[in-house]
Amino acid sequence: MNPNIYLHEIIRTVPGREEPYMASVLSVHNDGSRRRGEQARGAFGQFRSAGVSGGWPGAINIWENSWSGQARDLERQFQDAERDTAMEEWWNRNLHLRQGGYDRILVPAPFSPTRAELRERGAHGKAFLHEILWLPFGEPERYLEELERGLLPAAQRHGIELIGAFQVAMRPRQVLTLLGAAEWAHLGSFLEAAETDPELRAWHEYRSSCVARSEEMVLIPARHDPLASSGRPSDRGATSRP
Amino acid sequence: MAVYIHERIEIEGGGRGKLIEMIRSRWAPHLEREHGVRLVGAWATVGSTGNWPEVRIHWEMDDWEHFSRAQHGQYPMEERDVSLAELWNQAIEYRQRGHSMLLKPTAFSPDLAENSAEVVTGDVILHEDVRALPGRLPAYHAALAAEFLPLAEKRGLRLLGAYAHALQPGTGLNLWVLRDWDHWRELMEATQGDAELRAWNQQLGAWLEDLDGFLAVRPPGTALRT
């Protein structure tokens, strides 16, 4: 059971400034001088568009938090006393990196891994499939159950692992999923098998029967993000130990 | 029956607080004094729940006759209201585009005077964009009044307004007032296990194509710097 919630941000970055933006926003979130809510928010993952499918350019930030931590963070943005001046300064200093964005608050499915669980198992990837789906009212919960039961075992056989599966707070029709591929070849194999793998075919039949609309993005991880590397020495290139 | 204009304004750079301050201190007093148009709210969209940077402004007029008179008095601004034209041009630094909705209230929607008399106050606004299935908006509003409103009030939500678009069939807007951020947290923490709210959400498909909720806030007394 994942007890957290997630702040999900789609950022309209200034073209070509995706990596500097992601490093900059991470720096302000890691700024120890800022007073935080009772539970500090951590970076769950940062990504940028690959331009393979869906809109580009853009960046995605996902921050792990709790309801109380999120409420405190928001309260501090809109009050007279105890203002978050470091965030205000950062906001106005970095207008050359981003133009705007669109955020959601995500509620994880019970089986959706936490940040700590992803780190513990060394989750990483070169490509990530990010989808926002619009389903009939009442269907999102069932969709996520079906995803766990019908999709994930088959996806794992093709080298695809679950990074996150969520409902969207205050938007009762929406679901957001994030799958990771350690190699681009895994993503290719997974997509190719949609028509040949019986389990994936069954999944796609269900999916086609209920998805009213979807928006996909194929993402790559921020260079500094732990999801860009398994943490194993062989993935660290020239700096790895012999 | 009152008439409303709801504006969604895309903000340039760090101009959100400056635009809200201009609306509150100069624009709204001018519109009320010269044209009788009342400001219901100038709110900052909470970027963590929707589009950013963005400002929402909600105006109220008495009726269609007042709407006509107020717009006749404003347009074209360069001839009829040069002070407003100057404000409009000064605000270009903070915003260059927006989108407005012309709205009619439902029969159960309180107006500004009623909300003020009942002292409906709160820091946080839950904004719901409603898109109904063809021909189903009236039935949704009937169910909203009969079934959801009592559930919402039991959970501390106060209805600021429920509206139908005057020109776009099937488009609606709901505005709810939450007491503060702790109230929002309580609602969100309880939602997954709230059988009554789940049952309400399950049946929305009988009337609606979609419902998008996000938060907006009444800004603090001193101007936001973002």
C-alpha cells in the first residue's frame, strides 16, 4: 500500500532549456534553507519529452508528498506571514527556463511503488511511456486493477516495469500511468507484441473498450535523476569503479 | 436573475500578483463605480492543481438589462471609458490573452449579496468545469441541487455558484468555498473511503461527459510576488 500522494507537473519549458530547468527546480526543492511542511517533498522522478510521440518540448516533474505536506506547501504560497521567499525568488529568476505548466495531484493505486521502493530495486530506464487517460465515471479504479492483473505481468516479460499508476484528485475520469523501459529495444518489443502476445491483446481489447481519450508522451529521464541509472557501476560510464 | 462573466487569464512571467492587485485596487472599484459591475472574486489558480500561471476573475451583473448597459458603457473603451482603456493597456505587461465565459446562474445558485449576507468566507475555492452530455445539463443541475448539495454542505463545502454557459450548450461551472487548507486536506484524505461521494461520482456519467476540478485561492492582503 502506497500511503503517499504525488504532485505531477507538465512544464512548458523554453525550447532547449529542459535539462537546465529540471536541475534548477530540483535545486530549489532541495534547498535546505527553505522551511517545509511537516513532511518534505521528494523528487519521485524528472523527465523530458523525447519527441517520439505526443507533445514536445516539455518536462515532467513528479514529487512525492502527503496530503498534509501538500496542504502546508500550498498554504505557504498564498499567505502574508511566513512566505516562502526562496521559492518566490526562484520563480522570478527562472522565467527564461519555463513558460508555464499544468499540474495534477495524483493518488497512487495500492500497488504503485513509492520513491523508496523504486530506489531500493534500482529501477531505471532509457525510455518511459507516460499516459493520461480519460475513462468513464467510476471506471478508473477498475482500470488500475485491470492494469495490475492484465498488463503488468505481460509487460514485465518484455522488460517493461511499472513506475507509477495513479488516479487524479478532483478529476474523477482521469488516470495517469508511467511505465519504464531499461532499453529502447524493450519499449519496441512491448509495442510490437501488442498484437501478438495473447495477454497484451486481451489488455488492449479491454483498454479500447473504455478509454475515451488519451494523451501520451514518451519520456527520457533527467540526466541527474536516479531513474537514469540503475546505480550499478556498469551504468556509471567513465566514473564507474573498475 | 443575475448574469456573470468568468475570465480565465493567462499570466505573463511573474505578473500574477500584480494583475490581481490591479484588479482589486483599481479595476474593480472603477467598474463598480462607473458601470455597477461587481467583483465576486479575483483568484490565483493554484498551479499544483491546474494550469499556471493563471488568474480567474468572476464578475456579477444584476440581469441582462444591466449586462447590456454595462457593456454599452465600456465598448469601445477608447471612446466610452478611457480610464478602463488605460487600465487594460497597463495590464498588458501582466497578461496578453484570456478566455471569458458568459454565465447564467442555476435557480439554486446564490448571488453575491446572498453569499455576503450569509458570510460565506474561505481561503480556498474549488473550481469545477462541467461538460454535460448533449441535453443533460439541466438534469445534472437538478441532481446537483437535490443530491449533491446536501452531501457537500454536510462536509463543510459552501456553494458560491453553479452556472450554465449562456452560449455554449452543455457547458457549466461550479464554484465551492472551502474553509482553509486543512479543510481541503480533510476532504481529500476522506474521499477514497467516502461511500456517499463515491456513489455520487459513479453516477455522474448519466449526465456528464467530464468534470475537471482544480483549486483557486483568494490571495493574501499583500500582493503575491509570483
